[in-house]
Amino acid sequence: MKQLVRKILGINRFVLSPQEYKRVLLISQLSLIFIVTLSCFGVVDLISGFYFPLPVISAGILAGVLVLLLNRSSYFLAAKIVLTIATNFIALYFSYHLVRDLGVFIFSICINIGVIAVYGSENLKLAILIILISTGAFIFTMFFQHDHLPIPSSPNYIDRNLAFSFLGANIGAITIVYYFLQANLKAENALVMKEKSILDKNKELIKVNTELDKFFYSASHDLRAPLTSIQGLIQLMEVSNNLDELKQYTSMLKGRAQNLEVFIKKISEYSSNARQEIKMERVMLKSIMKESLENLRFYPQASKIKVQMEVPDKTEVFSDPVRLQIIFGNILSNAIKYHDFTKSEPYIRISIRESGAFLVIVIEDNGSGIREENLKNIFGMFYRAHRHAEGTGLGLFIVKEAIEKIHGRIEVTSQYGQGTTFFVSIPKAAIS
């Protein structure tokens, strides 16, 4: 029904803001009520043989139609002005010329409320001025003596007119109050959404600040350790003349430099994941996997691990290829780094399965595994489950952050000494 009314009124909502559209729609609705009410009065007068008001009623109906046409043609200010003048003039005219028992004065309240609604807070002073003039005019018509026009002697005439006056003013008032309620509801909803957005941002800021504090503390510690080691090695090289010792110190320097390079790379990945815009596209999953493995081909002892790739060639997901490389690169590098090379057949097995709207990538290894008490912490910033191994403690933290960016999930199971399995769930299609 609402859509039908809007179609009849012919207002283009797409050229207006939501607030302006509702106000323009209200003007047209009030015009329809004005036209229908006047038509009812005209029919009663016509049936009763009381022809004197008919020209004024007809003029009022034409004014109401003009308001509708102005609104359809996007002359919204002109429509507002015509409606204000027409309603006030018609109500005042009949209030002055007809007896008080007909109840025309009732429209004064409806008209004044309508003026506030259609002019809005931005034109509040003008609305108040119109209300003061209108109210003063109504008081004049009610309390100052004047000769009333003779009305039909039928007792039903007054009752019918009073009923139409009440119904017309009542429907108009309800329409205006409904408009105010809807506007207030929308404002409240917008306020609630804004408050929620602020709370969410505050939570995110608290999280970011906490992570930054931890990041700076741990990063400074992890950067200081290899730098201190490098400075110590340089001092030893300065006082040593033994060629074998110098070669040993050089090898150790190279190792410390590599550790720094790895750490800086992880920091770069963390920064990139946090700041880089998400670019979702169709991605061939096997191609990403192969590229991640190729990047790890010269990783220490990587050649000793058998990689079993059980991923169909044409498997696609809708995701961010850069973040997928970060995710798989970190998980696979950990699988290599923490492998157990005392086992006869060390392996990494990559497979996929479907789970509703998600594609689950399973990355399984038979490496050293993770102790049960450490599993809940492995995605924390700078957390190292293997204290004996050299690492940044950022890899799985970055993995978790990257997966959340692409609306995915990650789970892990592990048995210490047996191996670890990661389950990476990625949406198959776009998620809004």
C-alpha cells in the first residue's frame, strides 16, 4: 500500500536525502488528506443544497492538486508554501463565516503541527511566525462578533460536518505524529549505530595499543640481542689474527644477519597485513601453494621433507592472494623449521575439503608437534612454543590477523612428538 501511494505521488526519492524525501512525502500525504476532507465537505453541502461554500471548496481542492503537481515536478519549496497558504486560508475562511458548532477550528491544531513538520528545524523561526499569525487569526474568528452565513436547518448537517472536521483533523494529526515518530526512530537508530561504531573503534584502539606496546617491547628486545651479538663478534675479530677464528666469526656474523633479515621481514609482513587494502579476486589455490613452497625451497633442510600436494589444479577461492601467500608461507615455514628429522620419512601433506560456504585447507606434518598447554597461545604476538628454536614469534600471529582480514578461520590440532595439523577455512565466494 505504501509503495502504491508513493508511486501515485510520483516523488523521486533518489534525488533527495532520506530526511528530505520523508518530508516531501509528508507534504503530498497532507495534500491528499486536504483534498479528500474538502471533497467530503463539498458532497455534504451539495446534498444539503448549500451551494455558497462550493466555489471556495473547489479552489481549495485545486490548490491541493497544485501541491501534488509541484511535488512531482520537484518544486518542493513552492509546494510547501502553497499548502501552508491554502490550508490556513480555507480553515480561517470557514471558521469566520460558519458557526462554531461545525468544528472548523479543530483544523487549527493540525495545521500548526503540520507547519512545524514540513518546515523543519532549519526553518523553525519561520514556522513559529506562521503559527503565531495563524493562531491569532483563529482566535479573532472565534471570539470577535460577526454575522454567520445561514446554514441548512437539517440537524444532520452539523453532525456530518463536525464528524468530517474531526476525522480530517485526526487523520492529519496522526500522519504528522507518525512522521515525527519515524524521524525520531531513525535518529535513535543512527545514534545507536554511531555509539556501537565508536565502541567498536575504541575496542580496536585498545587492542592496537596493547599490541603496539607489546610489539615495541618485544621487537626492541629481539633486535637488541643479535645486534649485541654482532658487536661482540666484531670486537673479537678486531683482536684476532687467527684465520680460522676469523672465518668462524664471519660465519656467525652471517647467521646473526640472517636472523635480523628474517625478523625485519616478519615486521614488514605484520605492517603490510595491518595497513594494506584488501583486494579480493579469484585465486587458483594450487598456484598459491606452489609459489609458497618455491619460496621455501632453499630453507635449511627443506629438501629432506616430502611434500604431498593433494589439491586439484582448478580449485578456486575468492580471496586476497597477497594474504594467502602470507598465511601459507608462515605455516609451511614453521612446518619445515620445527620438523623432526630423526623420523625416517618426514612429510608435509596439503589437502582440501569443503565445509558449507568455506574451503578448508588442511596442512599436516609429522614434525616435533606442540605441547597441549602451548596450543592456546601459539597465535599470540611474539609467542614461541619452541623455546629451543630461533624464531620471531610473529609468524602465527600474522597468520591469524591475515585470516581475519579475509573473513576466514584457523584451527590447529597437535600431539607433541607426533606432528601438527592446521585447518585454514577460506570463503569460496565473496562475503559482504
